[in-house]
Amino acid sequence: MSKEALLDHLIGLGKFQKKGAVAPRVAQLAVSKGFYNLTPVQQGILEPFLSEKCAGSTDPNGNHTDCTKILSDEELLNAYEESMDNIPVCESCSSQEAFYALS
């Protein structure tokens, strides 16, 4: 997995649309030329998008579990790819959700 693959996925989800004109262009540049070929300033523009807090899980009674895990890189990309609603959750919360679904 690469930062480029994660950025490409985030572009597809529209995560850069509301972030001004610079971030989407820099993200596309990172995908085409490579994240590590960007300047430190350009990399800094994208860094906030490369990690995200897990959304947690909700039990059958509607109680939300607040997870503190920060997802990044391959784990974040996998969480997005496995999510049906484009809300990333960690493996532990995903397992809890699957358990609740079977209950």
C-alpha cells in the first residue's frame, strides 16, 4: 500500500472537494508523481488527510462506542474499502459491528 493509493481513493470519495482549490490539485499531483516527490510544503497540505480517527461502533440499543484509534496509511485505506458508507472504522470496531449484526 502506498500513500498514493490512499490519496487516489480519497479523491474518488470526494474528500478534497470542500478543502479549497489547492488540496485537490496537490493530491492529484501526489498520485501521478508520487507523494515523496512533492515538496515538504505540498506534503504538509496532504498530511491531515492521511490519518483519521475511527468512527467507533453502535450496539443494537443505539449506544455508541467512542473509539480512540487513529487509522493511517494501509489501515485507513482498508477501512474505507471495507466500509459500506465510507465511514472508516478500525478492525476491532468492525468486528463489534459484525457481531451485533449476527445477534
